[in-house]
Amino acid sequence: MLACWGGRGRERGGGGGGSSKSKEPLPSEDDKDYTVETRNVPPEHLLIKIESFSSLWANGIEKYESREFVAGDHKWKLTMIYPKVQKVPLPFKDEDGRVSLQLSMDSVSVYLSSSTRLMDSLCVFGAEVYVIKTPRAIENVSVLKGAPSYTHSLVVSHLSKLEPVWSSEEFTAGDHLWKVVLYPNGNGSAKGRGVSLYIDCNSFAPHEKVMARISMCIKNKIGKLSCTKNFSEWFSSTQRNVGFPEFMPVADLQDPEKGYVVDDSCSLEIGISILALVRDAPN
């Protein structure tokens, strides 16, 4: 917020508390009315007192720049330009003889559409800056010693009659709910070529994350080698579903001699080890 004071006729640009509005005509060539706001409380961060403004611009001093002042952990400057002295570019251009103000923060200019018509030679300019601060974010990262592990076994029945996707019931591992998603004939670009197998983690608090080591296995029922794959990944509300688009070839799953499907069913075994947790901490 910027505020300007000076002499008997004062006009203030910008907003702020502790002010009252009144409609008061100021002298001008075309007798226009101007909205005038008055305020008794001086600005908090900067005051510039000019004893003879008319002499300032009459002597060719085209603009005045304040010293740096600090507000909201930043350094600011206030620059005043009087357009009758020189031809100035927008946004300072004002054909009605008003003083325009520019507020700069850390060498970056903020142009303000606030201006003041001068009525007396003695004037006071001021600036207040209000910085809106967001709360500090604090994350607690807990690395779990011993990595608690959970194993969950599943049976997928009537495999040949399944819809394109099969989902397990939710089960608990640690403080979260998990489920397994299986596409027996593949998903997306892997359709018809690779069995797609994913694990989904749910029930997250805001900003919570879980690092888990996952083991996914389609078990072999005739004593041959099972198909097992492992990975570690962060799970969160924005990344709940992780797995393999091509866990194994569809042809291998459907081949009776391979031993993965017996009596139109297959068995899955899912291992989950919780490695780390990230949660919000109170400020």
C-alpha cells in the first residue's frame, strides 16, 4: 500500500486501514471533482518530507529516489516522478500534472497506479508494504528400522471368464490400505502381449508418502519356477498405482504346461516392506 500526504489538499493513492473517504473538489483547469481520502496515522515503513516541492522540480530535479527500507524480509525503494519536468514513459505518464510513484523490491520495479496532485509546496510521501506470508511446511521423514514386512496371498478364480481387469479386496499393510490390480490379457500398449500387474496404495493423509519395497509373484502350481519381480517406490496420493505393464508374457500365463493356471485359477503372492514414512509435522 502506498500513501501520500502534503499541505491542505491531500490525495492518497492505494489502500489501507484507518482512513475515511469524502468527495471534495480540488482546483483544476476544468473544475473536475476528485475523490480525497484522509488519514491521521503516518505510514509505517517510510516517510519522505519535501520542504519545497515547487523548487525541487523548478530546479530541474526530475525524480527522487528514497533510500532502501526493509519490509517483509525484502529491500524496497520508493521513486517519485513529476511529469511536468520531463516527458516520462508509461506507467508514469500523467497529463494532469500529478506525481507518480514507483515501488521497487530487490531491484524489481512494481508500477503503481497511484498518484497525487500537489496543492502546497510542503509535502510528505510515505509507503507501507504488507507481505502475505504462507505457513512454513515441515516434513518428518522416518526411516523404519527393521523394515516391517507383510505378505498377502490371493487366488484369482475363473480366469478365462474375467473382465479385462481384476481387482482384489483391500488389505492392510502398515497404516495403509492396499489392493492388487491384474489385467490377464494386458493393459494399454501391452494388451494381448504382456500380463499387467499393479499394486495400489490408498488412505493417505495430506502430503503423506510411503517408501515401500514390493515383491509381486505369480506362483507356479506344478513345482516349476514362479515369476517374481521386485521394486522399491514412493507411494502418495498423487502416485498410488505402481507396477508392471508387462509382468510376464500372456502366452506363458495361458499355457497349461507352464503351470501358472490350474483349474482356471492362478495364485498371487504380494510382499510389502515399509522402508520410510513422510508426514507433515506441526509448526
